[in-house]
Amino acid sequence: MAEYKLFLQRIGLIGITQLLTSFSGVILLPILTKNLPIEEYGIWAQMLVTIGIFPGIVMLGLPYTMVRFLAALNKKEEIQEIFYSIFVLVLLTSGIASLFLYISSGVVAPKLFDDNIRVVKLLSIIVFFECLINLFVSYLRARQQIKKYSFIVFFNAAAQILTVSTLVLLGKGIIGASIGLLITDLLTFVILAFIIILDVGIKIPKFKNIKEYLNFGIPTVLGNFSNWIVNASDRYVIGLLIGTAYVGYYSPGYSLGNLINIFIGPLVFLLPSVLSKYYDENNVYEVQTVLSYSLRYLMAISIPAAFGLSFLSKPILTILSTPEIAAQGYLITPFVALSTLLYGVYVIVAQAIALKKKTVISGRIWVIAATLNLVLNFLIIPYLGIIGAAITTLFAFLVSLGLTIHYSSKFLKFDTNLTFMLKSILASILMSLIIVLYTPESLFEIMLTICVCVPVYFIALFLLKGFGKQEFKLLYDIIKTDT
């Protein structure tokens, strides 16, 4: 029980960090939407989409490989060899890819960035540092250095708010916002490099076992790319088919629904390293227990959050952006919130495939989902617009989760708490009645509604016997005890 308590404490610490840093997007949203033309806000959204996919492709799946192979190691020499072997490869691949993007900016800009070549050139530098930051963060993840990770994430978010908002408010437009991102990445990179050099030192690698690392990592590239197609390519397709202005209408509602990732992020960070350690020690029971606990607590928080965000989407977007954006994009949020919830379940279920080192299976699953998503986007968006993009995203996540459950159950089974899920859904419906009856509009009314809905949900869940005294005692101990 002590190990589960520590695991949940770490989830709580990362969750709080991500909750705080998610407000960077919330804070920047009104600053950007009210100070940039809708076309430039659409370019900003395209930049974030590109930053999201670039590391997943050019890094050859090596950050995840580092997490898988470093988790159980203790000898400094072995850690140095793995880290620096992977670092040199990532430095090479990301450098080449960034240079290619810079050179081809004249071709890329007219198609995806409203012909803004300067933005694409700045973006090519930003994504290079994003790759290195991603790798360094993966090291902290592999070594389970939670406090350092939390500090870095919080610093990055705070610096981004400060630099981007300052330059935009000074009238520098999308170029200023891009420079703000670059400054933030440079500062974050320097701090991370300092932390890691102090921790692991410096060593010239001999590239031992590099073939094994590539064999593990490269199959995930196709999965990462396909995952990106499902998650974010809709912004590219919308921009190509109906213009960057509609990307600007689509993105705020998408970002709001995507806030469910606050609860998924800690699991993405912790599960691979924690489970790899247990699995490599042949402790399958602990693996099953951690997976079961993770799914239970994810559902307990994410299901009511998805309901709440869906019903509060229009008033929240009206406050954070403009009435025009809210009217165009509020219906996007329910589809994205449900899609993100399904992705959270996928993150947990897919661990069984990763533990067996069957990453090719995950890659194939995402290829199928991505192909369906991309084809349906081109077919549906011209007729249904941005709502069509949200619908196809949800369908793709349903397909990927269904296939993942099918294959992962062949490798490892655990208690999925289906009864608890149903109770959580019922409690969330009861909670949502308050929102429907009250119809909050102002910021104060929204905050008051949330403050009422949270205890109503947990009381309803308790009365439905979703949580027992043991869970509440464990939660109390976690809150009471320092990490």
C-alpha cells in the first residue's frame, strides 16, 4: 500500500503542476484572440500543431526508448552510455530536419502558414530546441525525478506566458509570439542541460546496443505520426480546405476539451518507468494493480471533467475569446473532451503492449486510425466544417482504443473497473443537471457552479458506492503526507 500511496502522490504532484501550467494556455487565449487577427491566431495554432508532431517524428522514438531502458539502471556508467548515445543521435536527426524546414520555408509557408515565411524560419529553430528539451525531460522521467520535472514544466509555462504576452501586447503580432516561444525554449534548454550535466556528467558514448534502441524506438515513429494525424492534422486539413481563419475558430474549443490531458499527463510521465521496473523484476501482480488503480482514478476525475467542460464550453469561450469564436467553436469541446478521455484509457491499456516491447502493434493501430481520420477529414470537412473535424477525431480514437484493448488483453489482463465507470457516468449526469438548470454566464457564476458541482459529484459517487472508506482514507493519507 505504501508504494501505491507514493505512486499516487507523484501523480498528484505532476497533476497539480500540469493544472497550473495549463492556465498558460487559458491566460494566453484571450491575449492572443483579442490582440491578433483571426488569421494570425490560426497561424499560432498551426505552429503549436507543428511543435507537437516534429519531435515525435525526427527523434526516432528515442526519448521513449530512454525511459524504457534507463528505468531499472543504477550504475552511472551504464546511464551515461545510454543517455549520450541517444543524445548524439537526436542532435543529428533534429538538426538535419530543422535545417530542412528552414530551407523549405518558402514552400511550406504559403500552404500552411498564410504565406508568413518569417514565422516558418523562426519555427524551424524552435522545433530544434523542442527536440532537445523533449529528450532531457525524458531523462528526468526515466529517473523519476518528479520535483525537477515539475519545476521545469512550471518554469516553461511561466516564461512562455511572460514572453509571448509581453511581445503581443507590445504590438509585435505573430512574429513577437514566435520570438517569445524561442526565448522560452532557449532558457528551458539551458536550465535542463545544467541539471542533467550535474546529475550524469559528460561522456563520449561508444554507441553500445544502439541497434536495440533503434529497433525499439523506430517502430513508434509511425505510431507517433499516426497519433499526431488523429490528434492534430485536422488543423492542417481545415487550413488547407477552408482557411486559417477557421483554424482560429476551431482551436479554442479544441483546447478547452483537451484540458482533460491535465489528468492524463501524470500517467504518461510515470507509468512507463514505474511499470518497466516492476515488469523487469517479474512482479506482474504489481503491474496489474498499478494499472487498475490508474484507470480507476483517471475515470473518477476525467469523466466529470468531460461533462463539465462540455456544458460550460460556450460561456467559458465567450469570456476567454470573443463571442464570434465562442459561437463558432463551442460545440467542438464535447467531441474533443470525449476523445481525450478515450485517449487517457488508451494510455493505460497500451502499457501492456509496450512492456512486451511490441511497439510495432501500437504503430499499426495508429496507422489504421490515422488513415480513417485523414480520409474522413477530407470527405466530411467540406460539408460539415469544423464540427466534421471533431466528429472524425472522436471516431478515430474509438477505433484506436478498441484495437488496443483487443491486442493488449492478449499480453496482460487487469481489473478495468467497468462498474465504477458506469457509476462515475451516472454521478456526472446528476452533476450536469445543476449546470443545465443554472445556465451560468459570468466568470463568477461559472466558478460558483464548479464549486457546487464538485462536491455534488463526489457525494453522488459515494452514495452509489463508487468510493469506499478505504479510498477516502488513502486519499487523506496522500494529502496529509509530503511526497
